[in-house]
Amino acid sequence: MMKNLINFFKVILSKIGLREFLIDLGFIHPELQQSLIKRIISKKLIKIYDGDEGHAVNFTQYFLGFGLIHYALVRNIKATNILCIGSCKGYIPAILALACKDNSLGHVDFVDAAYSQYENTDHKKHWRGVGFWKKIDPKEHFAKIKVDQYIDTYVMTTKEYAKKFPKKQYQYIYVDGDHSYEGVKMDYQLFWPKLEKNGLMVFHDVVAQGYLDKGLFGVWKFWQELKNENKIIFPFPKESGLGILQKTGDEKRQTFTKNN
């Protein structure tokens, strides 16, 4: 009887929107709270900026998954120039900008071509993009967590961006744009020379294989070909994964080999 009554009240609270509010405040379900980051903050990051399972997020506790790795790395290396390539609605760019804000140091250049799966001209390039960055004001979008001063959005291809800013150097580069073998290899060749010594280049989807709509995943193959001892891989979730590459300055000029 008591259990049924409790479940009844849970349903009522959910319908009127109070359940999530009481969880955020810690009044109910304390097991859903986090010790390091407030649930209300991580929930906003995941919901507004579309954090998903591919970033190892948890929707029950609103655990940030790979987002915490990016945040911790940028905070610790105190990166001043960060390049972020690709994001559907800004999950990782927002976290990188938040790290800069909390460091009181650094700035993010976010590059996305805003290809859409709903546009016929983009059907081979979108990688499930929805053309989001052409539909909204990026400054207003990132202002929702007050990081708009720490990030600039460039709606263009990486090749166009590299041509526009040929002299820029970075301490942290995140690659999550074109997931084809040719695409990720081009981004590497464009920006690895612009990564400073001891800087980090991070790749998303290093274990994802097969087809996504009309595109064949190739990041995994390129990652395997990279010849660098300073590689760290998080081979989970099995649909994505994360790879971290450090530039020590000791690498050979040719840092990858083609197997075929």
C-alpha cells in the first residue's frame, strides 16, 4: 500500500515538473547527485548542447562522460588557444569554453560546416548533422551557460578556416568533423603542424566502424595508422571511443603510414 502511494506521488511530481526540480536540489534521490559537479549544471550542458551516449554521458545522473576529460585536460594544461572541429549542437565546444572561463584564460575557435542530413546537397557530408549552426545565433546559444565570450563559431569547412587563419597555433585540438578516412586525415594534416609542442590532439569515434547513413567511418583506421608512442585510447562506448595524441616534438615528420 505504502509503495503504491509513493509511486503515485512520483507520477504526480513528474507531471507537474517538480520531481526533476527536487532531484536537482537534492531533496529526493540523493543517489542521482554527483560529488564533483552539480547535477543541475551537467544537466543543462547535456540537454541544451545535446550530449549523448557517444560521449559516454549518463542521463540518469547527468554524468558528463568524455566531457569531463576535455574539461580536466584544458584546465590543467591551461590552453590559451583551442580549436574544436565539429559538433551537432555544441556539447564539447561548450565544455571547452567553460574550462576557459573557469581558468580565466583561453579561447575556443569552433569550426563546423553546418551540413544537414535534410539537404540534398549535403547528403554525403553531413554525418547526421542537422544544419544547426545556420539556423541559430551561436553567440546566443553559448550565452545560455555564459561562455559566449570564450568561444567564436566559424560556419565553414576546416579547409576554409585554415586558409582564413594560416598563422594560428594551438595547445588543444579536438577533431569530430568529417568522419571519413580522407576527411579526418585531411584535418590532421591541416592542423597537426599548428599544434604546439606538448599540445594535445583529441579524436572522437576512434573505434566506430561501418556506415553512418551514406558515410563510411574511417577515424578508427586513421587512428591505427598513426605512429606515435604518446597515444591514449578510451575504446568505449563501442559505438564511438576517444583517442588522445600528444605532440612531444620528437615525432618523425611522417607520423602515419598507409596500410593499403
